[in-house]
Amino acid sequence: MAVRSNLVWLTLALSLFDPTCNAGPVRQREAVPDGFYAAPYYPTPYGGWEDSWKESYAKAQVLVDRMTLAEKTNITGGSGIFMGPCVGNSGSAYRVGFPQLCLQDGALGVGNTDHNTAFPAGITTGATFDKDLIYARAVAMGKEFRGKGAHVFLGPSVGPLGRKPLGGRNWEGFGSDPVLQGIAGALTIKGVQEQGVIATIKHFIGNEQEMYRMYNPFQPGYSSNIDDRTLHELYLWPFADGVHAGVGSAMTSYNAVNGSAGSQNAYMINNLLKDELGFQGFVMSDWLSHLSGVASALAGLDMSMPGDTQIPLFGGSPWKFHLTEAVLNGSVPVDRLNDMATRIVAAWYQFGQDKDFPAVNFHSYVSNEKGLLYPGAVPASPIGKVNWFVDVQADHASVARQIAQDAITLLKNDDDFLPLSTKSPLKVFGSDARVDPAGANSCGSRACNKGTLGMGWGSGVANYPYFDDPITAIKKRLEDVKLYDSDNFPLILTPSPTDDDVAIVFINSDAGENSFTVEGNHGDRDNDKFSAWHNGDKLVQKAAEKYRNVVVVVHTVGPLIVEPWIDLPSIKTVLFAHLPGQEAGESLANVLFGDVSPSGHLPYSITKKEDDLPDSVSKLVKEIIGQPQDTYSEGLYIDYRWLNKQKIKPRYAFGHGLSYTTFNYTDAHIKLVNTLSSALPTARQPKPSVPVLSTEIPPASEAYEPAGFTKVWRYIYSWLSKSDADKAYAVGVSSTKSGSKTYPYPEGYSAVQKPGVPAGGGQGGNPALFDTNFEVDVTVQNTGSTHKGKASVQAYVQFPADSGYDTPIIQLRDFAKTKQLAAGESETVTLRLRRKDLSVWDTQKQNWVAPGAEGDNGKSKRYTVWVGEGSDKLFTRCFSDTLVCERGVESPV
């Protein structure tokens, strides 16, 4: 989502565009490379056929049938940017009991408010590889959103996937692997929605860099050109898991996919999301990305956010009153509007928001108790009480601290240098060691890099209620600590270094949303790239020249290249603490001083040099004339998949992480749960009964502006004047009788509901894809003698060699985390493999195919399941055909 305060560029466009005009047909697509095409797919599939949503749809249909035309169009759009307490404020239908919905950032906590928890970022949470902690974070976040009165949590983010290591918003997601993202995203959805808050899976799809993402009056947003198989096996995968978890809303991306803009891409929304994945909730646009009126409605968009045209704050909208007009004149089919409204209301019922849901008790743009109700209407906005300062933190700090602690990833620990003794004199270097002296929230949307880096910048942030910084926590442990509060190494060290001294050097790397430029980085890390900010690499090198024992602590949004200093003999230990949120201090001190063993693992690979990855991944698209083309020429091969294929050894591989103790992975067993009796899953069953939606144009009177109503300036309404409504209605009735078209419908348009694509049939796709076929049990023992520790167990699948498909050598398919194991203690964990985990997307069959399934001869081909603690540390392999596991074998990579 764009940060709403960054509107400077808008003034440049005012002389070229009429901001009050109706958004017309979709702008002409620009050419994309051959082989990439967003095919038409119409009409939008109705929701309400999936069993777990039927009751909510039945209730919704009753309520929507009672709404007038203007009430239906009102709830499908926002009231305008800055036009209410939340970052998104839907229209309402109070007459029939449907409230204004509050849609609220951010990805790591309730944004733009107070008395909330600033949790560790998604990338940090992914680094725990701990399903229980991922879920616990979601439960706590859901409680806080509900406590603030927010109906819709604008997360989780599973797109970007992390294809480009320099991508600005990778940190909001969970790591550079579709399964890690999918499991973490689904658990987040589950935890949040169990609290009665609607989760929003985003950004659908291909938003893998920030620069040039947005369409604007001068240039279209870049086109992510993705082939069908790559789309399904990588980028659509976590969205499928999220839909399978029952997510209530989805947000489109700013960019185009295969030439068609995300908010009006019929192939992506109608075909993939609503048909193949069986998505039952509502689809919203990202903020100010809604480009067209009728075209986007036909393409499957259900809610316009925040309601404005791309040039906001003039009371104009692609929908609202224009959607009312388009329905009356016959351009937008009535059943499409009814489906939009029903999807929104059904989600409200699905999560029990019709019963005892708290009122909004904060204001995103006003920090005082009283202030402007509608800041976008200044100076005409009424004033009233807008903040009640409700404290929703409860005991959630303990959850945040546990995640921050268990995510810390020990990359190097020569001579078992850590943990530190509380008697070791410490010299601490780098401004990242302490909180920003001006205050943790001194920079709006965290759009600066001052002090300890706890989160990136942009709409995915939350305000810190306090900030527990590393230097404070370290000083609680021992007295002999000196902080050199600068990112430049001091010219004089007082006292001079001794052999007993330990230097801890703090460095970082920041990124965020393209709405802000921070130190030359336009959201993506396009300026500093893979280097630490503030000359951090030089700071480490200088410390290593003066001290014999150096510990490097890195707070970062993603991978860095550490080659300038990693092999220096003084560099004993390297810790990646990722983005810890408010609990940056004690979580780190607990690891540094051995209260706990580190148990984080890398959610991405760290290469030795930039060109270890293909240019399509390591470089950012920067065309400034025409539509930038971001072509996914690497296909399935990103991160560890590419490195393994090219036989390139990274500095630290995906999944890597050390501990203060050691673990033994033994007694592995593989069990057949469901036979892969056929390559294709069970055929899709016909859709059960779907709602019957009216197609009759309503009377013009349902759109009339009420007499005597006083409008708020710039607020977006859905009514029409009597004359405009009557005129539109006359056109619609005439065209219906004559059969003529009032709108230039896109090529391939049809109003006839389709039976559904073969790969669909349930939430997330064909239900058979989520059946467990194999379970692998592994016993993990702490074989150390001193330290307790938690072990990460990761399962990677190697497809049959004679599968007939090009597949990555290994692919992550499940993971588990043990409890805290004392020395000598063991725990058995179970890893599960679903049909989908054993399948590839066949572009000819347009379905998931398990190439190792039993053939006509009754024999199956061999899948190999590799188990270990990282993608490059796999100790055990199990065979699907013989159900035999072997230990101590050579890793496949």
C-alpha cells in the first residue's frame, strides 16, 4: 500500500488531467515480450459455493437484497484518502445494519496509532522456522487489531516473494521460498481471523520490486512477465495456501502482470484467484492503483481503496457514483455488483463482525484526543473526539521478544567464541547499537535509518510503544562497556585495545516502500545494494584491525554480501538479528550471553557476490521510457534453487543457522498416508449450488441523492442527482430492450458463468492437492553437553530423475522446530508432504501432475525426501517407493 502522505508528484499532473472525470475503459496495453499474455477470462465467478462460506453467503444475500443500488455501490468503495479514522474507510449501509469497515495497516502491528505492539517483521518471523511462534504472533496481532476496532488487517504479505534480494518490501514477507511464505502466511491468516478480524493476503501478484511499480499519468507501472508454470509453482503458491486457510480478502498489486494492470487483470483475478483457487472473499485494489471503472469491475475487483482516482482529494472516484451510473446505464451487469457487495458482506458475517465488534477508537492521522474527523476535507472538516488511547498490548511483548530472540541467526562462531562472559570488557561500535536519539518514532513511517533498525519503512510499519535497544540490554549484563556512538571508526581508542577486549560492531541495511526515498534508496536497495549502510563494511574492517575478537551484529531487511570482512581472522562471530521490532535489546543479549542458544535460520541465501545470481534477479528494472519490462527469465530458479542448479556455493545457504549446541537427526521413518494412485488429482466436482443474483437494472430512484443532506467536502459518495440517475437508467433500459451495448466490452467477454477450471474445486484449488501422502518422522537429540537449544528440521523434496519435467534439485516442502532440548534430550517431529508438494504444474494439461505417481504398470517413481537443518546440510534421505530412510549420506547439493 502506498504511504498516503506522499502526494507531491500529484501536483505535476493537475494541468494534464481532469481529476473529477470518470475513469473510462482500461488504458491501451503496451507491448510485452513474446510468450507473455494476460488472456481474457470472463465473467467473474460468483462466490458462495464453498461449504464453509455458505451460511455467511446466505446471510449476506438477504442483507444485500435489502440494500438500494446506492448502498451497494457505497460499500464497494472507500470514502476517500484521509477521509476517516483508518487508512481505508469503506462506505456503509447503516439503514440495513452494515457499518463502515475500517481497513488498517500494517504488516507487523496496528499502524498509525498508539498503545500497540511493534512486532518483529515478517522476515524475522520467517527466520524462526517455528510454526507455533508464527501462529502466536498472528493471534496477538489479531487481538490488537480487533481491540482497536479495525475490521480488516492489511496483511499478511506473501508478495513480494523475495525473488529480488534488493526488493524494498521483502522484509514484510517471510522469506524467499514459496513454501516458507505459504505456511507462514496461512498460519498468520488463521491466527488473525480466529480473533474475528479479516486478513488480507497481498500483493497479488508479481510486485517484486518497488521502483516503477505504480501507474501514473506519465508512465505505466512495470509489467512482471511470468510464464505459467513459474507463476503457479512459485508466486501463486503462497496465495493458494492463504486461500486454503480461508482468507477473507485479497489485495491486488500496483504493477502489471503479463501486460495487464493488477487491479483490472481478468486472467489473474477472475481465472486464477476466484476460479482456480476458489477465493470466496473480496478483492480490493492497493491504494490509488485503481485505474478504470467498468473494466476493473468486469475483471473481478470488488472494492476500490481508498476510493479516489489516482489523483486524489478532489472527490473523484473510478467507482462510487460512477459505479452507480454504470449499473444504471447497463455497462456493469447488475449481478456483478451484487456479487461484489455479497462478497464483502459475507466476509463480515464469516468472521462474526455482526456481533459485538468494537467501534474504531483511534485515528490514523490525528494524534490528539480531538481533531479533524476527515483530514482530507481540511479546512471544511468537522472536529470531534477521534482518539480514546485504548491499550491493546496485553502481554504481547513476550511474544514479540520470543520471536526476535528465536530468529537471531548465528552464521559464524569460530572457536565457539559465543556466548560471551559477563566479565569480558566490551567495546561497542556503530549507531545501530542504540535507539535513535530523537526517538524511535521520530521519522514518519520509519522513513529514515537512524539508530537500531527494528523495521523497514513504508505502510507496513507500526509505531513503537517503546524501544528496547541493544546497548541498554548489554549494559544491564556487565559494567565494563564502552559505546563508540558513531558509524566512523574512532581515530583514537581510549583505552588502547587489549587481548581481552571484545568488540561488537553493529551494522544494518534498510529498505521499504517506494513512497519514500531514504539516503538515495528508492524503496528498493538501489543505492547501497548488497553493502551495509553508513559504510558499515569499513567499520567492521577497522574494528578487525584493532581488536583480536570481533562480533558482528547485523540488523537487515535482507541478504548482504559479507565478503569484505567475513574471513578476517579477528571476525569470530556473525549474528543476523534481522528486524526485531520493539524487542531488539533483551532478545539479543539473551543470545550474546548464553541465556539461550540461537535457533534462527536464514530465510534467504547469502551469496559471495552479486552476479552469483542471474541479472533478472540480482538487478532492478530501471527503464524510464515506456513501460518497464521485468521478465522472469530465470523461471523456477531463484535463491537456493538457482545456486544449486549452477553449482554455485553461497557464503551461507538458505536455511543455514548455527547453535551453541549440536544436534543429531536419527531414527527417520517415512510412512505412506495416501497412495499417489494417479498423476492427476481427483477430477474437480461440479460447483454446488451458487447464489442466484439478480440481473435486473434497479429503478433510478435507488440512486437519488437524499434531499437536504449536507455533504463533507471531498468525501466520496455513491448517489447521483435525480437527472443523472434518470438519464443513466433510460440508457440502460433502452439498451436492454434493443440488445445494444453501452460499453466497449473487452475481447472475450461473456456473461455466462463457467463451470470452473480443472485445477480448482475448493479453497486453494483442488481439495486433493492438500491431502497428505507421506509423513516423515525424525528424532532430534541435543548431543551437546552444556547448552540447551532448539533445532530446526527442514524437509526438501527431490523429484524423480525420470519425471519428464525440469525441476530444481531440491525444494523446501515442510519444516518444524523442536522444543527447547536439554543436553541429551530428544524429540520426534513429523514432517508432512501433500500431493501438491509432489506435483508440478503442467502447462498443457493446465493441472497439477505428480510425476512419481503409479503408472499403468502399478509402479511409482522415486521421490527422495531430504531432511536436515538447512538446504546445504541434509543428513537423511527417505525414499517414497521403498519407504526406507538412510542416514549419513552425501547431500545432493
